[in-house]
Amino acid sequence: MSKSAQVQRPAHDHRRCVERAVAAAERVCTAKQFKLTPIRKRVLEIVWRQHEPIGAYEILAELAKEGGNPAPQTVYRALEFLQAAGLVHRLDTLNAFLGCDRPEDAHSGQFLVCSRCRRVAEIEDSVVNRTLRERARTLGFCLDASPVEIKAICAQCAAPS
């Protein structure tokens, strides 16, 4: 289907999503006694702006557009903090980060990652989590908090042109 033939959907207000993400981050950080500094908050806002995975250097470029000359380590430290606080997920497959829409719930999700367009969908399946933990334990392993990433092709990319 060509872009002009695609069904037009109402515009999505990312600003509201960013506001909700920041409010949740403030609650999480208060509960965990973490400090949500202005740079950490701004990096979170950038991660949430489009609901798509974003790389550290893309975040750095966005910060540079806003003025100043942020160092890569500043962005990486902010992302490490946000990840440790459960506010973002790191997707190794894409070397990118995605905002967590449930930061107040401890979870280890599974992600479908389209190998063509980079679209990502999170699955939170307790049965899958339990099965992975049990299977790892029988093999002498203990799972860390890393999410499971599954390469796939999304419906839009799989559709004939």
C-alpha cells in the first residue's frame, strides 16, 4: 500500500505521552529516593517524543540542537540512570532505548523488533517470563533483568506493496 493510500489516523499528541512519562518518572524516583536531574528528565522526554527506539547519539544531537555542547558520557550516564530506575528499556538489537510505559511495575518484557523498519512492540507475558526463569534455573543459570528481543517482521512491512 502506498503512503497516499494508507488510512489517515487522527494525529497522536506525543506531548501528553511525554507529560505522563515524566509524571510517572517523578513518582518512581520519589519512591526509590532517586534524583531526577534536569538532564535526566530531558533525556527521558526525548526518548518518549515519538514512541520509537532512539539511539544515544540521536539524543545527543537533539540536545545539541537545543544549545550547549553535551558530552556523550552525559547522555550515557542519564540513560544508565533511566534504565536502572526502570524508566526506559535498552534494546540491544537496535542499540537503542525505548520509554517504559509501566515504570511503576517491575517487569521484564519481551519485545518484537521489526528487522525492516525498527518498529517495536512490547509483550509482557508472565508465562513466558516464568518459563524462561525455570528453564534457566534447570540449566544452572539465573536470568538478569535483560528483556527478551525477538526479531520479526511487522504487519506493515510484511504487507505486499
